[in-house]
Amino acid sequence: VPLPDSSTPTADHVGLFRDPMPASDGTLWAAHSESPFRDDDVISQQPSPAPYVYNSRYNYRVRKLEDRGDGVFEPADYLIPGGVTENVSYFDNFRFRDVEYNGLMWELQPVEVVARTRPTPHQTILPSIETNIIHTELGGTAGEEELRQWLRDNELALVVSRDVTVRADEQQDYRLGIEWSSHETTDGMFPTQELAWMQFFEGLQIRGYDVRDGRRVLAKAMETVVGPENPGAPTGSVRLGDDGSMAAFVPASRALSWQTTDMDGLPVVRERYWLTFQPGEIRSCANCHGLNRDDVFGNSVPTNDPEALVELLQWWKGQQPSGVDDWMSFGN
């Protein structure tokens, strides 16, 4: 704990420590600063518009800690004897002035890099409803593996939902129906909001300009849709099945989010998370925002055979063996 300026450190006070790391050889390492006091400026600053010169009482560097024999550890050898020196300048929006620094950089959070046994990948078992559909449409286990291999080869995943009209919360629209069928989930007290499409977004690193140079992650509609053509569909979207189901091939190893929209592409229910799928992964959820037990109307988890998955697999079979080697060539 940092000491107040009014206090006097004891003779054996050796400074402040953070981020201790036991190494595999039994040694102990930590980031160490020689000053025992609270952080503060140690130089006099010139008024704006002169740059603010960054400074600190702290000089954190990673050091080995040695037991002096009574269970008390003291700082010893530096991990990097000469330290890391940099000349840094940037514009600080809070101070609204330039900040400059030239000197030793802090060293924090030591991490030991050692060879370890690679863990066994987690295997999520596909529910029997979706498994049976895949086996029926593609000819059993061999067909499923052929599909997974195609997904891996093309850096894709398959995501499935049985009924996107079923909701577990009332924070967004939950009286929902399907635009081109009579399927709906409602209590009948108010009109339903009709859904037509599921639109996917990728987290893409887009370059900034002016004082915000560099790249930042922005949600952009998925540019290419691998699947049947859907004239009039919003960018990056797939058609919802008549039973409220959804199935889509999506890019793997990328941050994805999605939303249901109406016929005109206006958003209705938005996903509130970013998710990433592995190449070859097939992931199914009974409905968006999965149910712990019942939906908002007391209905149980959907158990229908998702029609959208059947239609997508039939389209996929029609493209084999030569039609979808380069998935980037396909789109709405």
C-alpha cells in the first residue's frame, strides 16, 4: 500500500510491488518500484500550450525477488538490466494538450513463456434434432464430416436457430411473427412485430482519421452471404424460415453479431454480444437469447425441426462437388 507523503518509511521498506509471478523453476518475479509513496509529479510543469511532460514517482521494472532467509523477499536482479527506453508523444483529450515522455518505460505483468501440453479442444455435442437433419440430408456421419471439412477449408461455421420468435426477456420486442407465414409467438394482446431476415455483422478494423489515427473495430454488415439468393434482402442477411428458424454459413475466427429485421431491413431484435466461431464448427441454439426454462409466455424450449437448416443443406448439396470451392464468389 502506498504511504502518504507525511509518513517516514521504515529502514526495511524496499518500495512497492505488483503482479507477482511464480516461475516454473521456483523463482519469484514481480514489477517493483523504488518509491513507497503515492504517485505524484516530480517536476514543475509549464502552463499550456507547452506540452505536459509525463513523469512519475514510480519506476516499475520486472525484478527477481529473493528470500533473505526469514520469509521476507527483497528485489534483486532486473529481468532487463538496461530497461526499455522510449521517446513518446501524443495528444491527451482530457488535458487537451500534447504529452511528452522520454525515458525508461514501466514493465508490468510478467508472464512466463514455457512449453506446455496442448489442452484437448472442447467438443460441443450437436443436439439430436439438428444432427438428425444433417444426417438425413447428407447421408449420415460421413456427410456431416464432409460438411465440416468444407467449412474448415473455407474458414466458415454453420449457425442454426430453431425459432427466433421465442424470447426469454422483455427488454426488446417479444411478440414476434414471421412475415411470410402465420407462425408467431405472442399472447394475442397486441399485434406482433413481423420478422423477415437475420442480418449478420462483422467486427472490422476500420482506419480512422485526424486525431484518431490508426484502426478501430466497427460493426459492418457481412459483405458476402454463402447460401441461396434472396432478392431484396438487406446486406449480410439470410431469410428466416416459415417456422421461425434460421441457418447461415458465417465467417469463422471473426467477431460476429446479428439482429433480426423486418421486411424493409429495419432492426427489430438486436444481439448484445460479439461471438466468434471456429472453422468447421456447427452451433445450434433453440432460440435467440436462450431459455433457462420457459419463454416470456411460459412456453418451453422449441423442439421443431428447423426448416431453414433443411433448405440451406439442400442448397449446399446442389453446389457440390464443384460449386462452392471459393466461397467468396457467392453472395446475394
